[in-house]
Amino acid sequence: MKKLSRCVLGMVLAGMSALALAYHCPMDMKQIDEALSKNPSLSAEQLAEVKQLRAEGEAQHKAGDHASSVETLAKAKQLLGI
Ligand SMILES: [Cu+2]
């Protein structure tokens, strides 16, 4: 029983990591949009940077460059503290 559940868990994790990258960007963008809609306490400069990174990440995602997109969006999330 224990063995089986570990096997199922392994399969779930393997499936998730394969899908994670392609789904990661829209998830990150959503989180960034949500954070932005809550009036984050950032300077105008930081806010502009977040928006720029958000746009850049979306462009990279649309171009199929999900790895770069996740990286770019991570920087925006870091600025937002999420
Ligand atoms: Cu993507």
C-alpha cells in the first residue's frame, strides 16, 4: 500500500514537472496581475519595472521561451514580494 502510494506520487510529480514550465508563466502573470491590482506599496520606479518585466515575460511566453519567461516573471514577483 505504501509502495503504491509512493509510485502514484512519483508519477504525479513527474507529470507535474513536465507540465509545470508551460503552465508556469500564465500562473505567474496572474499572480503578478493580482498583486498589481491590490495597490502594492512600491515606488513608481519599481512599479514601472514590474510592469516592464511582466510584459517582457508575456512576450517570452508567447514566443515559446518559457524558461526565460519564468525567470523574468520571477524577478517581477520578487519586486512585488510574492
Ligand atoms: Cu510560458
